[in-house]
Amino acid sequence: MKKTVTICCLMLLMFVYSLQVSAEEEINNEENDLISISGSFSNSNQLFDLENLKPGDWSDRELTITNQTPQEIQYDLHVTYLDGSEMFYNNLELEVKINDEIVFNDKLANFNKVNGLLLAANATEKVNFHILFPPELGNEFQGLTTQAEIIITAFDETNEEETSFDITTDSNGDSGARMPDTASFIFNFLLIGAGLLLIGSIYILFSKRKRTN
């Protein structure tokens, strides 16, 4: 009986996991006739949803773009600032590779547009994005957030379609760690001290009782 219950639980967990993976990888392309795009995305369809970034942190994402037509098409890549700290946005670094060839490597804010990328009929290619929070950035970036979006525009002689994916980042302190909260540190220190004092008192009490006996 226990074995049966265990197997059922494992099957349920595998089913739930498969649904989650499917939701993360699927993109709504019902209206897309020229290209299809797949990759790993959050449930909110964000390409990057990065929290608690520290200087030196980085993240990679990969998109697979497929030409769904029997003729060659073109597509453009473009990044647009949306909201949040422009200072943080201006200092993040971005590298873009298409089929392992670097087409951009500079500040995110300098990524205006990569134009006229050709994609052969029924062909597929991979686009890799690498975002870096430069390690030399300091305390002035603690707690900042910024939002942008990557826009992919595909077109042929008669049609044009646009797909966008959000980039959301927030930072978390300097030199790999958040600056200490002094009040929290003092409270934790006192709490640890009180715990050690209590343990010591109990130990002394039991030692005295043993000697008495």
C-alpha cells in the first residue's frame, strides 16, 4: 500500500513539473506567421527576471528563432528602456551572439538596433543574450531596479510582425553582498548572546546537580 502511494505521489510530481516546464518554454505565437520563437521564460513571459543582483553577477538566456515561411526573411533586434533607474540601466552590460557569433558587446543602453539579420527559408538559429552587472559598480547601485524590453521585428516583402520580451533587474548591494543593516545585526548579536548564556546556565545547573548527587 505504501509503495503504491509513493508511486502515485511521484507520478503527480512529474506531471506538475512537466506542466510548469511547458508553461515556461511556450510562447504565444498564434498571430505569428513569419517566425516562431522559443526559449526559457518566466510565467509572466519575461526573458530576464533577475532579483537580488550583486556586482559581478551575470545571467544567460537563449532564444531559438525559426523561419516559418518557404522564403528568406529578415529580422531586427532592438532594446528599449521602459522604467526604473536609468543609471542602473546605463551601466548594465549586454552581449548578444547569433549562432556563436558576437553581434554586440557593450553597455545595454548602447544597444540601439541590429538590422537586417537574414534567416533562410525554414531555417532556425539561436540568439544568446548575456547580461552582466559590472563588478566595479558600488554602493550607489544598491536597491535600484530597471526595466527594459527586447523587441524582435521580422519582415518580408509584404508582412511585418513584432515580438517583445521584458527584462527586469534589481540590485542588491556592493561587492557581492548587501550593506549590513546595523539594527538587525545588533539584534541578532544579542539574540545569539542570550542563547549562549541560556545554554551555559543550563549546563552549570546540571553540573551542580550531578555534584550534589
